[in-house]
Amino acid sequence: MKAEMIPMGNSVSTVLAQHADHALMEEDYSLLRSELELVIQEDAQLLKIAGAAALFVSQLEGMSLPRGAMTAASKLARLIGEMSDDTLCEAMQSLSA
């Protein structure tokens, strides 16, 4: 371990507290990085699901469905229609990735 010079005016306890704060910040950054990676993975999975749902709804056009299935398909189609064009394009592209 390297010996560190304690700047004038700082006590040993102040320097130790600063090192402890730094260690906590590094731990916080590591946890945040892990959470962000999980969110990115979940986003990619949700894009694939949205793309598959859009493809499924497009295949239903003109088909006769039972009432319950028609209601679910209509809700799904409405939600897909609310997606931005960029997100929908990304979702469709994620299917082929």
C-alpha cells in the first residue's frame, strides 16, 4: 500500500472518511452499471416481443376470430399503433437479429 501524504489542515479521520466515501461511490457506480445493463437487456427483449406482436397482428388481417381473441387482437393492434415509428422499426428489425 502506498503511503499518502495528508494535506495540511486535514485530519487522519477526514482523509479516511473521504476514502470511505470514494469506495461507496465506486460501489454505487457498479450497482448502477449492473442495473443499467439489466434494463438494456429487458429493453431488447421487449422490442423482440413488440416486433413479434406486430407481425402476428399483421397476419390476422381479414381473418375471422372468436370474440375474445378479436378483443385481445384489437387491444394489441391499438398498442402497436401507439408506438413511435422509430420504435416499431427497431422492434421489427430486432426479430431478424
